[in-house]
Amino acid sequence: MSNTSEEMPDNTNDRPLVSFALFAYNQAEYIRDAVEGAFAQTYEPLEIILSDDCSSDRTYEIMQEMAAAYKGPHDIVLNRNSKNLGLICHVNLIFELAKGGYIAAAAGDDISLPDRVEVISEEITKTSPSLIHSGIQAIDENGRPRKDISYNPTLWNTLDPRAAATSVSLYIGATGVWNKDLFYKYGKINSLDAYEDLVLGYRASLEGNIAFITKPLVQYRVGSGISHIPKKGSGRASKRRFLARTNASRIASFEQRLLDTNHSDAVDKPQLISLLQHQIRLHQARGRFYTRPLEFIRRDVWVPEIFFSFSSAALRAFVNGRWR
């Protein structure tokens, strides 16, 4: 469906169309706030894609009701996948559906502040970056501010592809705005277990043009997304399964980075490939540690690169008080 205002302000005529893509799956508890954040965007022209990945709760029905009642200036596109595609296939689909040259990604449990797209449009006009990302306001599951949360992902500090190649935290995915050229040049994401931010952030680092806006543009809900560790009291086995799944997603992300590096124009391609292959070996060993510890001891613990990596990680955990 589509809603279009009858009159558009004159100052929008030479501004680029941006697509605001709201990804949702079983987030009925939070989706209303997320959609309201999308509808409140001050930037025009804006295409808002409300896309549900075949939720089993009322997520899609709420999106449908809100889209039908919307009377504002933005174009609304309502999509529901006929079956659950999973994160990466959903991202690939949105790249095909979006009409704008940039896609402002949003999660169904976060809230974009009204000036989010307006602020990023200034960066688009100035430098046409491959990726734009920003600071956040951390909130809890009830929407209350979290002052005890701190983040320091790699792309907040450096654009060096070598640092990005080995990182498992490039930017806060909920703040990402993607240039569709990342899709046209590198193609769809093929590693379906990967995290989209670890892939697209790395692609952007290969392109060397990333804009970081320190101003918080998203209220980021801590504790409700797929990448958050289980709550206290959930049990050691549950946490171990979570760590194994997270590790598998990281391996998939490194494998996609390897494909993208081979497809890139990077001058230091051999070094990047070596770094990525090393990370894949380490994380494969970590996967065996989580799921088949006896095989890990027999096969991996005696390999020097794995022994030193695990020893260093254990020492850091001990020094930082995270030893379990």
C-alpha cells in the first residue's frame, strides 16, 4: 500500500529519496513504538518499508493497522513474507524492494528519533558514503534509559579494513544506513547465518568511505534482540547454546568477508585474506570448544595459534573480572 501527500515542500525536490526499512519478527510488544518512530521522521522524500518476516504473533497486524491509519507525507510500503526467511534473506529482499539509493535500517524493537534521516541526509549530500552509522540512547525493555551500558565498536575509531576484518563489533547495527552500491558491487549476502552489520560494515570499510555521526539517533533497546546474551538465571546450558549460535554466525560473517575481499579492489587483499582465514580457524575451534569439548582438546588445544589465542582471551577475561 502507499500513502502520498498531495503537496510536497519545495525544498524536497532536489533531495535524494531515502528508504526507511523497518525489519520486524515477533516483536508485537515493541512494534508500535518502532513504527511511530518511522512515521515521525521529518525528512522528505522518504519511503517507509514496514516488513514482517512471517511473525507468529500480532506484529504484522499492528503494522497493518498503523499503515492503514497513517495520514502523513511519507510513502508507505507494507510487506509480509509468506514464510520466515531469516535475517539475511530478509535483508537481501529489502535491498531489492527499496527504491531509494540509501536504506536506513531499523529493528522492530528499537525507536528511531524523528531527525534520524534528516541528519544522515546531510552526510549523503556531502560525501555519499557507503555506510552511515550513529550513536545511540540505550534503553531497557520497558523503554527506560540505561546509563550503565557502553559500546565502542571498531568503526567508531578506525576505518582500517585490517581492523575491520578481525572485528566482531563493527558498528551498532540498529543505526546503520546502507548505500545500495554495497549490494550492487558485492551482490547478495550468501552466508545466510551471518550478521548483516558484520558483513555490510566490512564491505563499507573496503570502500573506505564511512560516516559516523556521534549524535544519538536511535533509542536502542538492550536485552531484547537476537544478539543479546540470555538473562541471568537462564542456566549454563542455555548460555552455552547462545554462545555456540553466536560463534556460528561470526564464522558465517568471516566467510562472507572472505568472499567480499576476493571481489574487492583492496590493495592489501593478500593480508586481508590471511587475517580472515586465521579468524575462521580460531572461531571453528571455539565452536568445537562450545559443542564438542573433547574434540577441541584432542584436535585444537595443541595448535600454537589456537593455544595462544585462547590463553590470551582467558587472561583478558580474568583481568577484566569476567572469568567464569
